[in-house]
Amino acid sequence: QGIVIVQDGRQVFVNQAFADLTGYSVADLIAMPPWEHLALVHPDDRTMVRQRTEERLSGRRGAERYEFRLLPKDGTLRHVEIHPRPIVYRGRPAALRRNRQCGRRGRLARRISR
């Protein structure tokens, strides 16, 4: 399961499982400037992902789970399920995101809900 902590728009912690999902190294993901990690999100999903991340950073709860389309380094489209929650990291507000790739079931549910 991929784990990411976002603080002030930056990925301040990324585990190897998330790095593997994206095709980037942990160091490359952490070095990205604020909000640049949204380039890994399909353009149609970026606004939603940013809004939900900002909700967490402000301490609001928001959706317990949602899906978005990830654009890894190799260019293949991946459907990812995310379980976010607000946390305090090193004394400051942050958003913890647990990510996992969805299989066919997740893609079908997304299509049905439209």
C-alpha cells in the first residue's frame, strides 16, 4: 500500500510502495516543488484531488475514500483508490494518504456511478 504525507502542498513522506506505483524514486517524489505531484494525476481529476487534499490540510474530514487516475512515469493509466485523513506531522497539519491500485472492479464501479 502506497503511503504519502502531504504538507504545505509538498509530499514530505513517500514510501517505496507509492514510488513503485508511480515509477519515480522516493527522492524524486519528495523533491517535487509544492503541488507539482499533481502532474501525476490525470488532468480531469487534478482539481478534485487538490481540493480534497486542501480539505485535509485545513483539518476538514471530507470523503473517506475516493478514486482518481494516476499517470505514472511510464505513461500507463492506473486507477488508484485513496483513503485520506488529516494528521499532525512534525507539529504541523498534514494529509496522510493511503493509496492502492484498483483492479477491474474499481474501474467498473467508477463507470457505473457516472
